[in-house]
Amino acid sequence: MQAIDTLPAVGIPDVACYLPERVVSVEEWGRRTGQPQQRIDAMRANGVRQFHDAMSQSPVDMGIKAVRQLLTQARLAPASVDLLIYTHTVQSSIAPPPTSTVGFIKAACGLDQALCFSVAQQNCVSPMLAIRLARQMMARHAHLRRAVIVSVDLMGVAADGIRGILDLSIHSDGASAFVVERDAARNQVKGSHFFTDGRFFRGTDENHELVPDEKYHWSCFATMRAALHQAGVRASSLRRILPNHVNLQGWQLVLSMLRLPEDRLQTAHFGPMGHVFGSDPFINFLNEPKQEGSTYLLFSSGLAGCFGALVVQH
């Protein structure tokens, strides 16, 4: 793999998202899945409020809506997109072979010139890793200038009972799409770092329950610190941290490790939106009021011990 200083400069000039209209409260979810009231109370104490429910929509439907919105918003001609990369966490978020979810999105959005493929197994960190892969491909092929990365996940009826992430958050259905562009004038990627803790390769225990990770906060901190070091940026100079919507109280510890005040963390979407898998930091980036020259850190972590951080300068 190439060193970061040999990769082409890229930015994320445009981001779009699609969230299903139906919103379900954590109390309603508790009733329909038979959760004990004690758990619902604990989730509410951790800031968990509601999630978006896709109901009968498919991942293809949501992906098409997110990409079409992105193309319209960014005023991009479909023929100008060289790469289309689909990412997901839940296995039901991708069509089984021989069909191709990313192929359906490509055809529906008119991205006839784009090479398309998907990235998974880094779970909620997959969209960030897709940026790294797009840069690697741009380094090898000078004609590749623009990639669209689309991230889609939904739990579905069969998995409704396991939407809860311990008492720390609740999975929400949704999609995001963003542009990665060579030599972009804004939102330049200055640093990134990825880490996978091999102890958690199973993702859950034999009862499909999450396994507590006593080193989780340290892994979050170390991943962010490595990305900041690569970017040559001090944590104190960050305008905002744009996190995944999991463990709001735990983020207070991470902020103290970074020696940052609590208002440096964007928290507006934890309760109203739930955890939209790998889309969280990009949705936060989309909705964050940005200042020229300011630096932002996007962070995500996922099942199986995956961690990722991006440093982006507006």
C-alpha cells in the first residue's frame, strides 16, 4: 500500500443523505420487540430517542435516492463520475449473487462510465476505507478524477429486535452519498487512520450479543490521534469532531483524553436520528456549519473492532 504522501490530493466537496420518513421512538420499538422497561429507561438515559424505519424500502431504493440527490445537489453530470463504490455493514443490505446492488444503483442513476464495486467487512468504517481505495486507484490511473461513495444499511423486520446497541444507541435505517474528487478546492482530506482489533473478529458472542471492549475508548483516542498526526494538526485546533452516534456518555471520556471541551463534539443528531451505520460522520459533516480554513475530524467505529478517522480541512 502506498504511503499517504504519494497519494493524490483529494477532497469531499459534496455530501447528501436519505433518511426514511417514518420515525419510531425507542419506547415504540421496546413495545413491539418486547424489551424490558429497564433497558428502555437505560437507553433514554444515554440519549437514545428514536430511529428512522425504512419498512418496505430496499437498500437499492435508498441508495438510488441518496445518489440522485447528490448528483442534483452537486450539479454533476453522470458521465463525469469515474468510480461508484457501495459500502454497507448488514449483510441484508446487499443483494445476493448473481445480482448486484451497486450495479442496480449505477444503472438507475445513469453512471454508465463508472467502474463500480462494493466494500464491506470494515462495517461502519467501510465508507472511510473506500476513500482510501479511491485514492489508491487515482494514484495508479491518472484518468480517474471523481468517485461517488454510497453507504446504505437497513435492519429489516427480521432484525428489528436487535436494533439496540447495548444501552448506548439504536440502529437507524438510512443512506448517504458523497463525492471524492482529485484536487478538490474544498474539504480536503489531510489525514486518515484505520485500525482493526483482531480480538473482536466474531463481532458478537454465541448469543449474538455485543462483547464489551475494555479498550474501546483508548482505541478511539489512538485512531484519532494517529490521523491528526498524519495531517500535522493538533487536536486543540479542530473546529469540530463529527462522530458516530454511539455512546454519547463515552464520548465525554474521549474528549477528556484529547483535552477538548464538550462543545467541540457535534451531538445534535444522536437522539433524533439514531445510529445510521457508516453514514453518521458524513451526515454530521453535511449538516455542520463550516468556516473557511477550519479543520474537522470525522470518526467511526464498527462491529468486529473496526476504527477509522479522517481529518478534513474546509
